[in-house]
Amino acid sequence: KGLDLYGRYWGAEGDRPFLYFTLCFYRPIQHALERRLARVHAGAGATFHKYSRGFAPLPVTSMHRLADASLQACITAHAAVEAEDVARTIRDLRAEAST
């Protein structure tokens, strides 16, 4: 259908075994298959647990605009550092997979 499904899990109080993977991977995949969606995005970041479950490491664009200029400057600076870290992680994961 050309639609994408984006998942995100913001945490829970207390220990909930397997909740993260159920909410971010298994249920969204099931939902997408049932509805014939084009893609499932596992959320921002290029961590190994996503990659090892078949999710290709991809950079994600996040749009933030804050009313406070000094806070906006801090977020912008952090985003630049984070983007470099994600790019490095993506390169490392791809290199590891090709060996």
C-alpha cells in the first residue's frame, strides 16, 4: 500500500520482561504484515539489537524547533554530534556484516 509504520517505546514503570521487543518489533511487524504495509521502522538509532533482527541501520531525521534560542542551540549542537555517532555506528554494523 506504500504506507510505513513507525514504532516507538518510551518506557514503563517497573520491570516488564519482553515488553520492549513486543512493542517495537513483534507487534508492529505482525500489524504491517496483516495490513500489507510497505515498511516497519524500528525507531531512531542504529543499535545492534535492531540490526540483528533484520532492521537495516538507517539515519532518521528528527525535527525540533524550540522557542528558547539558547536551548535550540544546545539541541542543534547535540544533534550534530549524535548524527556523527549514528553514522559511525551504521558504518561499523555494515562493515561487521560484510565480514
